[in-house]
Amino acid sequence: MYAVPTVKLGDEVASRFAARGIDAQVYRGRDREDPEGAGEAMCRNLPAVRDAERAKVWSVYAAACETKPKGTSAAIRCPMFDACGYVRQRRAEPAVWIVPHVMLFRDRPALIPAPDALVIDEGFASGAVPNKPTRLTLDAIEAAALPDGGEDAVTLDRLRACLVGVLRTMPDGPLTRAAMAGAGLTANDAREAHRLEWRRRLDPELHPGLDASERSRRAERAAAVNREVSALTSVWRGLTDFLDGEAEASGRMLLRRDDASKARCIEHRALKPVHEKWHAPTLILDATAPPADVLARALGMPVDLKASISAVWSPYGRVRQIIGAPVSSTKLGLTEREGNRRAIGDLRRLVVLRAALAFPRTVAVIAQEDAITLLEHAGLPKNVETGHFNALAGLDRWREAAGLIVIGRTLPPPMAMEIDAGVLIGEPAQATVTEDGRKAFFDRVEGGIRLRNGGAVAVERYQHPDPVAEALRWQTCEANVIQAVGRLRPLRRGADAPFFLDILCDVPLPFAVDGVETWEDARPGSWSIMASEGVILTGAGDIEAAFPEDAPSRKAARGMETEPTVALTSIRSLSIDVGATVSRVTYKRRGRYPDSAALILPNGPKGKPALKRWFGEHGMPLEHVVRDGGEPSAFERVGRVLFQTKFFLPDGIGRAVLTLLENVTTL
């Protein structure tokens, strides 16, 4: 058995098995696309499946696909049975089944035999913790229906009243053993209540081939009852587990007020480790795995760390980490608070310049999903591809990309980490609080970014005081950045596929970088937006004519002409990363214009005819143009003079000085 994050990755793994002569098949859920069905879902009758799921039937297969009523020899089947991809899948007998991680936390489908061994590829532990809790108001528990008469109804009513009574006396927060003991509630009481609640389940009597309207009516009637039963049994099961344990307070059951109604409610977040029917000798392969004790809780079995493998990166890449960049959710304007309005524009200029120098190779950009949306809305070059955190597992299309820009990191609030840690360990995690007892953010502690030369750059990093909550924080923050970096496949690069990697965050990572720069030094100036056209002009008048949207006035054009913040991210230093060649040309516009200089980037017009056409299309017909050279080093000095020197001279004198400087540096 081989478990992967997604079906798509499963298909890639199946191809690798096939290349080695091993028959492997990917398990697909009913709503997945049928690889043999020309755009059809695996199940050809999804409405019947949805009704069965809504009614919370015992077996969706019996309710929607095939069943054999008692006392009969003939099976009742869905009208689409013979064409169904899901049914066809049941007949498969591969040597290796490949399943998505989510399947591990459910009962193993009957069509898949018990595994002889299980391999889990990539991180899976988060699947054991629910995204949202089961929530019931105390009023709803009191008002819930009871079994029809008899001793069962009396017993269940008494146990519900006892539970609600003690909960109403408790403050908001985790359930405590002392409160339950004070009310006389025991684990056996909770077990009995669970049994009695479960007996209230309503059989919707669904079967394949049932008329759609009748099927929907039956499903809705059962769903109204079974939803309530499911929620109540969840609460009683959680209470049973808590009272069977030894914790003084529960990390999985919490008393609070409902945000909408303000009514008091109880929440249950059940830990759902890998289902026991998947248990087998297991190999976990994960470059960013959490500690073994966290894995063990998610797996439901003991875990031994057998190997922690270090690897050497390819020497054909250059990695720099840029600190102090405006990449938090707040500074990017992704929260309710107003962000830095310049941030997206500045980041876009970095992407544009990098993409121009790497052209025609691909440059990948990874950030939070909302930040990617803002960048795409602002406009990105055609050789830029994007992805976002939490959607990168198995992504392999950038293994030969020219470079990757990782912008920011994910960092959920401390309370989210504390809640998840509480679910894993079964008792409340240590909270981050101030000296006066108020909720606080993560602690800030000393950290360091490793340098390839053996040095380090000191930075502050976040840390949670609770070890399990800290492990989860690391998984959502550092591990996400590492997963993003891994999309470049930096260990496998050869001389034929050099790469650059820009990491824009202050997070210390478990690998060395070639250099660390501050955002002030690395942030490209306004001039770099011209890189989108592949032509960097050096005169304010020409900039204003060619880039009216970016330079609507002579003042704005001068800002693009004289912007000083090139530093180590100048054209010269960036072009080294990807072997780019940048050419200098001298041109003269028709009319009474002096000669001017321009830099032509790899994405710019090729050859004199193309250059003349570009200038003409931008309202600057030329008398002549001369290409001066093609070596980056031949005009790196010119680039620094042009872009790092501020001129406050009249246009004519300024151009004369520029021409003189160009002649001197060329010589």
C-alpha cells in the first residue's frame, strides 16, 4: 500500500511503478474523474450517493450501488452499474494500491485487501485533527428527542440533564475531571448514553434504483434525525474517552459561546488517527516530518526514527535570503488592517526583473494564495508560473525552472496551534500568555540564518512554549517554506539547469544560503519595471514616452531614471545567477535628440530591426541604433553609474554627462 497526498501525485507514482514492471493502481473516490470515462466522474449517479451520505447510511454502496435484499437471490443494482468506474475499480487486483492520505483516516474500502506493508509519502499527520469541531448548544442537548418511552428514555433523559447541569455551572474553557466527578458522571455513564443515542438512528431505507424524488424525501427525513444523533454520540464518545483517561482537563472538549447565537455550547474535536484496518508495518517518507511522538499519535502506532538523511545541494544554484521584506499578511494587506500599499508593487518589480533576466526559462513564485492573486492581478510576465502554500505537495513541474521566489510564510495564530496540540495529546496545551494572563502571540527568540561560508546572520524567530504546539507551528511555517523550496528539486540539478532561489522571509531554515540581504538593499528600484519590456531606458524623456502608464510625468520618469536602490540586485549580480546576457545599445531618435543608451535584457527585442520596431511602436522612431556588446561585465559598471547616481542637471547636460561616463567605462 502506498499513500500520497493527492490522486494526481498518485498517478505519477503509478507511472514510476509501471516503468519498473510493477502493477499499481490509484484508488479514486466516486466524485473523482474516471480516467477511462472521457470527463465523467467515477460514479455515474452521484445524486444517489449524495442522498445516501446525507442520510448517514451504514453503507453507501448498499444504498446507491448494489444490494441483495434478505430472502432474495437477485441483486438490486444502480441503473448505471455496468458503466460505473467506481464499480469497475472494485474488480482490480494490483500488486500495489495507491491511495490519497485522506483515505487512511477512514475505514478501508472492502475492495482493497488488508495491506502487507504501508508506505506513507509526504506529511499526513494533520489529517488526524479535524478542521472544525462537532458543536452542540446546551439548549439543543436538552431539547433533543428521546427514544419512544420505556426505561431507555428515562435513563437518557437523566444523563443528558446531568451533563447539561454541570456544564451550565462551568466557566468557558476545557472540560475538567473534577467537574464531571462532582456531578457524579462516569465513563460508564457516558458509554451508556452513547449507546442509547445511537439506537435512535433512523434507517432511511434507501436502495439502488429508487425513484429520485422518493429517494430524496427518505434521505431528508432520516438526515434530520441522524445529524442530531451523530452530534450527540460524538459528545458522549468524547466524554467517554476523556473520563477513561487520566488528564485533569480535556484538550478535545471545550465549553464556549457560539459566535452567532451567543448561546453556550460544547465542542468536541476528536482525534482520528490512521484507521486500524490500514495498520501494517509502515514506512514514513517525509523531508519535514514532525517529531516521532506526534507522528505516533496520528498513526495510532509507535514510531521509531530510523534515518535522518542529510543531502548536499547542487553546486549549480545560488540561494539568497532577503530579510526585513514586507511579506506578512498585514503588510501585504491580506488582513482587515491596512497593509503597505507599496509592497505588492515592489514585489512585482522583483519578479519582473528576475523573469526578464531568466527569459525564456520559467521563474516560479510561491506565496500565500491571496498574495498570489494580488500579484497576478497586477500583471506578471508570461514566463512566470505561480503556486501557493498548502497546495504544493508532489508538484514537480518546476524541476528545471530557472529559479524560484518564495514570498513570506504561513503562520496561524497561537490559539490554533494550541487547539490542535490539545487534540493530539488529549489535554490542553500550554498557552501563550502575557504576565497579566492575557493571550499573547508567539515568543520571540534568537535564531540564525546559516551561510554557506560557515557564518550566520542573527535574526529573531517565533517559538511556542508548548513542545507539541511548537512542533505544529514549525510544520505550518518552516516546513511550508522548505516544501516550497523543494519544488525546484535543488538536489538534482546539473550544469545544464542552473537555478536561483530567493527566499523573502526572516525564518531560519535547516540549510545554508549563499548570502543574506536586507529588503532595502535587495528591493529593485522603480526603473526595474521597464524590465517587463526587456528594454531599460536611461533618459527621463524617453522613459516618459515609452512607459506612459508607469511614468505619466517627467518627474515620475526622472524617479525611474535615477532610482539608487540597485545594490546587489543590480542587473549584473542577478544575471550571474542564470547566465543571462544583457546588451547595451546606443540609439538616436529622429529629430533634435542626442544619442542615448539602453540596456536590452534577454526578453527584449532581438536584432536591430526588432529594436527599431520596438522604439517605433513606443512613439520613438529612430535614426540609427548600434549594439555595443553582449558581455554582462562590459556594462555592469555602466549599470551602476546609470542607476545608482542621482542627476539633478537639465536634461541636455545630464545626457552629455551620461554619454561621457559611458565612453569612459567602455574604454
